[in-house]
Amino acid sequence: MKHSPSIDGLIDAFCKLPGIGRKNASRLAFHILRTSKEEAQTLARRIMEVKEKIRLCSECFNLTDEDPCPICRDSERSVETICVVEEPNDVLAIENTGSFKGKYHVLHGTLRPLQGVGPEHIKLKELLNRLEQHGVKEVILATNPTREGSATAVYLTQLIKPLGITVTRIASGVPVGSEIEYTDSVTLSMAMEGRKEM
């Protein structure tokens, strides 16, 4: 069913969001139409605000509007342990467990040689620089338990172990093939506590 070009354009825009099909996009578009003009303007402002203000933390490469980010600035957090994750959403998932009190490093991807994604395409060099400059004693590899995440963990282990730093991997409480972002906090907390050296 065709609507006005403006409504169809809004539905098409929502369809480009991950996990949003045409039916959900249509619901979102009509929800926007039912809200007040002020609410719609607030939503538009919030979208523009994150596009203009959010950048990568110069230390951990998490998303932030302050540099360094609040986690990197927190003096209560241990500098001796770095948890390496694939994406910023993974930091949020682990933080929601309340079980980790160290620092993070966000890779922004995994190694995928068949797709042409090598070490130079993720924040790997930056991680190694951090490990050389700080008194890091343990690196927790919290990459997703997928083929790419596991391969990246093995590659990182081979690079980090010779530096004399303990390398651990989160326990397999996180189901194989799933993503950390969608794992419940109890399972994720148990996985963090049950990590093992690689």
C-alpha cells in the first residue's frame, strides 16, 4: 500500500535500521505521526546530537562525548586488567553486569580474512600500544563466541602472551554463535567470573 511520498520516505528510512522490517518501520512512522511536533523535534535533535557529539575515546575506542571517556577517567577502576571487546555495545552489556572493574578496549570488528578484514582494519595496533605503555597484567578476551570472534581471540593471544601478560577468555556461558550484546546479564556475569587463561 502506498502512502504519501513523505510517509513512504520515513518508512523507507526506518527500514534501513538493523532488525527493522517494513511492518515495524510502518509502525514507527505512524507512531511519529501521532506524537506532537515537539516530541518529533526532540527525537530529531537527539539523533543529530549523537551524530555531531559522539566520537571514539582516544584510549579505549569506546563511543563517548568526552575524551577520555568516563570509564577511562575513573580512578577507581583497575588499570591492570583490560577487557577486549568487538563493539561498543559489548561494553554496555558487560557494564550492566556490574562484575568487571577494569578498563576496556574496543576493537571495532573482528579479523575476517576472506572478506579482506585484517589486523590493520581493527584497533589492534592501538591495543598493543596500550599494553606496552601501561602496567597491564591481564587481558580478558571477550570477543563473541563466533568463528570470527574465536579466530580473533586466538590471534590476539599469540601477540599478547609473549609480552608476559596473562591472557584469559570469557567462559563459555555465552552460547556459541550468539552475540555478547544480546546475552542476559546473569549469563554474562558468570562468563566473566569463569574466564580461563588461553
